Amino acid sequence: MADIQAMTNQAAAGYQGNPNFVYYSLAAQEYDFGGASCNSTLGTQATPHCIFHDVTLGDNDMDCQPMLDASGNTVGTFNCHLPSGTYGVLSPSNSLYAPAYGATRGWDFATGLGSVDAYNLVSSWPGAQLH
């Protein structure tokens, strides 16, 4: 993203500051108005003008081990499903596995805004002029 932001700064003729406001503004427009056509599951059939390709399948599985106090009691606020008894995966439940951070429509913990099309991002940036 640093390289893409450098191209954006160059196209907009100067440093753009914190880009998050623009990223989220562009993503909101895309996801609110026809975002389904920018779903990454469409592959090459996605609309060619997508800035972000929304990832809606999958999740972040995160390895975990329970934190234990000096007496061997589990401490902490996260749940760790331990099918092997030693190593586990972050889950909303200790007793069965469920994805903790699933990919959903729009922004999510698993994929953020999705994958980015650098050309479309730079060309959609306010004030950018491609040469």
C-alpha cells in the first residue's frame, strides 16, 4: 500500500496526509452502490472499474494457547478451542470451533476493505491526474 500511496501522491501533485478517510469514502461508495459487482468471487467477471475487490469467503484462523495463571487456571477474555488439548484456534466458544473473524460484505477483520486495484484507486483519488 505504501507504493500505491506514493503513486497517488505523485498523481495528486503532493503529499495527501492520512489516506484512510479517502479509502473508506471510496469503499463506502463502491459497496453501497453496486458493491456486489466488485465481489472477489466473481474473478475476471467483476466490474472493471472496481477499486476494491470485496473478499466475502473465508476467515482468519488464529492459533492460540490458553493463558494460565500460576495455579494452572485459564485466564483472559478470549476463547480457544483446543481439540488436541494443547494447541487450538481462536473461536467464540471453548467447546466447539466457529470462525472468530469471518469475511463478510464490506470491511471486516479478516480482509479489511478487500484487495485493491491500484490503477483504479489512483485514478479515482480526488485531485489526481494521470499522465
